[in-house]
Amino acid sequence: MQSYVAIKVLAENWSVEPAVRERFVKEARLLRQADSPHIVQVHDIGELPDGRPYFVMTYADMGTLAGRLADGPLPVPETLRLLGEIAGGVGELHQLGIVHRDLKPSNVLFRTATGGGERAMVADLGVARALADATSHTIAAGTPGYMAPEQMRLDGAPDERADVHGLGALAYHLLTGQVPGSGAVRLAPHRLRPEVPERISAAVMKAIDPDPDRRWPSVADFDAALRGTEPDLPADFQDHGPRDEGPATRPRTPPARALLAGGTALVLAGAVVAVILTRGGGGVPEQLPGTGGGTTASAEAGPQNDLRDDAPVPQQYRQVIVEAGTWCADIKGLSPAFIAAVLKVMSDFDPDLSDKEKDEFGIARWTPRVLRHWQPYGLNQPEPRPPYSVELSVQSMGRFFCVLGPQISNIKGDPAANLAALFLSGVEPMKRSKGIPSFTKERVDLIMKYRNEYRKS
């Protein structure tokens, strides 16, 4: 009997990159270990005559969860059914000692089940890690809005509770049609959609708590709470409603000692990795430390969605702008309105901008050799070639500010204006000038003008 399969082949330009190639093959091997109907199965691993690795896996003939969310939130019963299936697959990975670390709608696939119906399958273990490797030699990886806060830190490897957060973020998205994001304020699902039972809303908010110790200890516990077989609901929810706003929702753990640019550039514990970068506006070098001191900024000043609904910002770019502007909670001056203002000044929101003379491209005017450090998976990926997608350009801005922002936190002046100058010049020019370098002042003033116009009063 013949049946369809999917074949995943590593792109030719990536197959010569040892780190990327190793991660590709590792994904296939991890998937092959799993034996669950709710995990994509790998049937064969091989290498093409030209040397490119490939693996043969289950064919998902019914699309992805991301496709279903395009029309808005799903019915509550369907959401609970899907979450139960996904939790089953993730739980199987945990039994094998594997943390997925990148649960999101596009990584949940559907296929026709034997006898009719469908089943959900967890896919894409490209950033998964074995719990046996969970040491301080960690890499940061994941997708904004879904990834747990500890996945951005270099001071400890994420465990199963990172996947609890990812599953909780999926639940939030399925129930509300929105990604919970990483800002300081998160409205509970039943506040956004009244038909969501408060018990389920409370279970979801506990799953996405910034503090791992306050989450459900396992995906099985979270699934049980959703199904109503787990009585351990947050006491503060029962007394006052879910902890969905204000300081109570912010991490109580100490600030991260260092942040990585959202990708998977490997940083050796105790080592200092200095990378020389250049940014447009004078080509002055700046240093990106692999480890080092973090920010002392209070989470009270953390970014929230301050972008006005009627601000003249392209609607199709708003979500990724909000994600970048709320990427981390301890960078003063960072916000969606600020990100939008930078894009306005850099390109007037033109995703196809191409300034070959300055070697700058896309909506954020990235130089290829600089963007390589801030793209997903960082230096483990080849240098990106223009044209750049809006998602790549803008998400990389969030990584840039979250990593380099702490290095200028002690410079006096408006934090947002300082961040603007940082993007235009770099760390070292600001430190030498003890403030905003003169060659960036005109554009910084323009960015602040638009920031003030775009943000809510």
C-alpha cells in the first residue's frame, strides 16, 4: 500500500554551514526517537548525491494550526481537544528528555486519522535540546510571544516549564486570536472573550506566568487543569480575578545577567565573545559582548503597547512592531511607538528599500553583515541576502535593543532618544560622546517627533 510522505531537504547554501547542518540532522534524530501519534514521525534519514542531508517524515495533508487561526480564535471545545493532543506529544518528548522550546501554531500540523477525523502533530525540533545537556552552556531560541522569558537568558537552561509556557501561549492564541506577547500587561483570555470560562482563563494565565516556579510543573498538569480535573487554581485568581495587569504579572526573578539576540548563537559560560559590528551613519564600530553585565532598569518602566490605533502605521506591520517593541521588559524607552518611529525615519515603512551605495536594505535599513548577528539563530546562519522580509527586519530590531540597550543604560538623557542614537551609531560612539553623537542628532530628533505622534497620550 502506497502512502504520501514529506521530504525535508536542507537548502544548498546552508548545507555547507557545519552548525546549521548539525542542527538539521539533530532534529531528524530527535524526531526519530519519539513514538507518539502526536509527533511528526521520521521514517528515514539520508544524504543526497550532492551532499545535502534530508529526512523523510509524516505528510501533513490537512495543513497547520497557523492556517486555522487566520480566521480568528477557535471554539473553546475544539481548543481544549487540540491542546490535549499537543500536550500528549510534548509530554512524550519530555519523557525522552527533550524540551521543544518553540511551540507555536506553525509547528502544529494536521493529518487525516485512520478511520476518519484528524489528529494534531507537533513538528520542528530545530531548536529543541536534551535535558541532559541543560547546563549553563545554553543557547537562546524561540519565537516572541510564545517563548518563556528564561529562554532569553544565559544564566540557566530552560526545562519542561518552558514548554508549559509555550503551550499556554498557544492556548491563549487559540482562545483569543491574539498572541500574549512579552509586555508587562497581559489581559486574561476571558477579559478578551467572555465565552471563555474563568477556570480555563486562570489555568492559561498560570501557564504563561513569567516565573517558572509559578507555572504548572508539567504539560500534563496544565492539560488536566484545562479539562477540569486539576483543582489547583491560582489563589489570587479566585480572590481577585486573574493576575493580568500591573507589577504582579512581571517576573519576580532577578534580571537576566545577559540577553542573547533571540537566535541560537552559542555562548560559552564564563567566556567573553566580542564581535565587531558596524551600523549605518558613519560606520563606527560597536561591540556585542557574549556575556557581561545586564541592565539595572526596573521592570516598572518596561515596554507596553503604546501605539495608537489611528497612528499612520501600515496595519500589516503592526503585530511584528508590537512584538519588537515589547520584546523585553527592562529596557527603558523601548516600545511599539518607538519602533514604528524608527522605521518611519529609516525607510518610511518601505519594505523594499535598497540603498546599495550604503549597503542598507529593507524596512529597517539593515546592512547584511550586521543583520547576520541579529537574525534568528545568529551566526549559526549564513549572512542574510536582501531583500529582507519585514518580519526578519523588525524582529531583529527587538533583539538588537534588548541586547545592547543595557550597555547604554547609564547614559543620561531620554532613554528612547538614547536607544535611537544607539541604532544609528552603536555603543562605543555613545560612550565616547557620553550621550547622543552629534552626527545622529538630526535623525534622533525626527524619531522622537514621530514617537510622540504615534504613541497613546
